[in-house]
Amino acid sequence: MKMCDEDKSNDDIQEPTLEDKFSKLFCELEHCNEDEQRKIIEEMNGLVKEVNEEEHKSIFTTRMFDKIYKMIEEKKMTMENAILLLKHVGHCKVLKNVWNPCFDSSSLNKRFEKMIFEEEKKEEKNEKLLVDLCECYLLLGNQFNSELILICVPCLLKAALNKEENEKAQKDVEIALLALNNVGYCEIEQELYLNETKEIIEYHQEHRNLTQLAHHSAWDFLLFRFLDDYSLEGEIVNELHFGREAARELEELLKYVDWNRKKGEERGMLAKEELMLVRSVEALGSYFLRCKLWNEENAGLINSIVQVYRAAKENDIVISDLCLYSLRNAAENPVVKVKDLLKGGAVYAILEEMHQPTLDDETLFDCLIIFMNVSMKLKEKTENKMEEVKRKSTKMETFEKMEEEGYEDTITTFHKIFGFLYNKYYGDLSLKISDYFVNV
């Protein structure tokens, strides 16, 4: 970010950039009273919404965070006003999935850490201040003190349990859950989060009190814990009905995505719904990689991913690639049945993809992995007579569909580059063409 003491050339008068506008307003802050400062910060927060990833990294530097720290120390900015600005900056950073490590190395970060520890030790805590500090710390940062996590998680979960039905309460809950979600893969003991997180999700299932972003963030926070703790799977799959809720979320997001939008495109900015789709499908990829419990709700989730995949294929390469990654992980997971991939439309969608003239290497690799696993699953005989009858029926259905689509000819065409793909992507791609065929 350009700081206040930098001179500007007047040789070329151009439309000021977002960075220029933000810098100008930032320079005005230390010369204003508290009320004037708040009005300027509200204007700055409006600019932050329009900032793309590169602009975010350029504006929100360690130097800027250090400057805010100095202004607070010199009483040129109140802590309340600083939080008003910083919480919004962090909210936009996390929502847009921006990686910016500048806050981590700033003096402001150290100040916030110290304040959180001190406030937590007080017999009569300022609960609002503690929530604000924890939210700023988690939203702005990327690396966190493990002792502080033990303070921030229960603090923000308590804030997120607010069940008041008004817009401000909903927004406060959304920010608390978004901050918690940014904790990522940190290991946390179940007693610090599980009951509260379940209560938040279950209450929403009954009353629909959370915003879409808040609901998504609550689930994401729980799924991050699942990556370290398999014992959570019973609660996630059977008690909280993850498959059903995730399918509902994808279908809702899909309704509101404007694939033909123009505003912000040229500046590399995704709309909120697209950002949430990216995060949702990415989380599903990790979930399918690790889940061991399977039910009809999870099977229904396959169909929702296929719907997103079909919609995104011609419009958003990032989302379509993430969908394909999720379907690949599902196909590789031993608990996922071929009948679920068939019923969900995954097999048909991938068959169509393999006939595209512009198929790239990575997409082809993922498609081959999927069909290799479909073929292997269909060749696994079982001693259970009923299950064996079902397997043979599914095998015949798959074979007929593949034959109809000319699948074997397609695989034969690609066989000559199997070795190239195997070496390029380091995956368990069989070089035997028979491993991709479904024979009856």
C-alpha cells in the first residue's frame, strides 16, 4: 500500500485506483476525531469489498498493520474503530480465499495476541471485546498460537450460539463462524467444540436461522476436525445428516450463481455464490477421500455434485475441476458403490466428458482413474447371493451404457498415452487396458 508520505506525479492524471483511494482515506484517519474517523472507515470498508486478491496483498501490508498499531498506541485511533476496519478486512480476505501473511508478522498481531491472553485471565471479562479480538485475530491471520486457539474457539462458538432473529445477530453469527472456519486444520479437543457446533447446525436444520455463509462455515469447521478425528463420522453422517445438508447447500448455491455475469470479471473477482461453491466442492473432495460410513444421503450427494459439474463445465474451470476431483475421490473410496455413481449420474457425465475434443491431460487422467475404479468394483465378486445378483445387474447396466457410448473405442484411442499420464501425475493409473473394460 502507498503510505501517506509518498509523493505523486501530476504529469499523468489518471482515474485513481482502488489502492490510491484506500491510501488517501487511510492517510486522513489520524487527523480526524472519532466520529469522523468512523465515517471514513465505513467508506474504506466499501472499497475493501471491491478489492481483488492482488490488490488485497498490495494494500494490506505489514507496514499498514504496523501503522494501525502505532495509531492505536498514540491514541490517534480508538480500538473500537480499528476493529471496525480490521474485522471487515479479515471478513473479505477469508471470503475471497486470499492468502496474505502480512498480518502474522505485524506488531498489531502481537498486540492482539497479548490482549486476548490478558482479557481471558480477567475475572470480569469484556465479552464483546474478547469476541472482536478473536475474530480479527483469526480472520486476518494464517498461522495461530495453539494456546490462543484454545481461547478463541469456545469464545466464538458461544457467540455463534446466539439465536436472536434479526439481521445484526445473523451477521454477527456469520462472522464468528467464518473466523472459526479459518482455523483450518489445527488439532482441537472435541470437548472444546463438538456439542456447541452440533447445536448450531441442528438448530439451523429446525429453524433455518443461519445465513448460507454461516451454515457453510459451521459445516466446514466440523469437517476440518473430521480430517484429524475419524470418531466424528457417526455424528456427521448419521446425526447431522451431512449428505442431505450438503446436497441441499449445493442445489441452493446453484440457483443463485450467475454464470453470465460481467461485473468484477475483468478484475478477477468471483461472486459470493461462486466462492462458496468453490469452497463447498473442495471440502467434499476431502470428505469423499476419507469417509467410511455410507448411506442413501451420501449417495444423493453424488447427483448434486454432477449437477454442479454440468453447470460449471462451460463456465468455470476451477469449479468443474473440483467437482471432477470429488467424483474421482468418491470412485476411489471402497465404501462407494458403482450403483451410487450410476444413480447419481457420475458415470454418464464422465462418459460424455471423455468424448470432448478439447479434453486436457489432467481431466483425462481423472476420468481414467474413475473408470478404472468402476471396472475394479464391478469385478469384485461377493459370497452374498443377493449382493451378487445386484452386482451383476449393475455390471450389465454399466456395460450397456458404455457400449452405447463407444467407450471401449475411446479407451483404446487413449491407451497410447497411459504411460505419459502415469508419469506426469504420479497416480495409481493402471497401464493394462483391460482394467478399464467392463465385460459381461
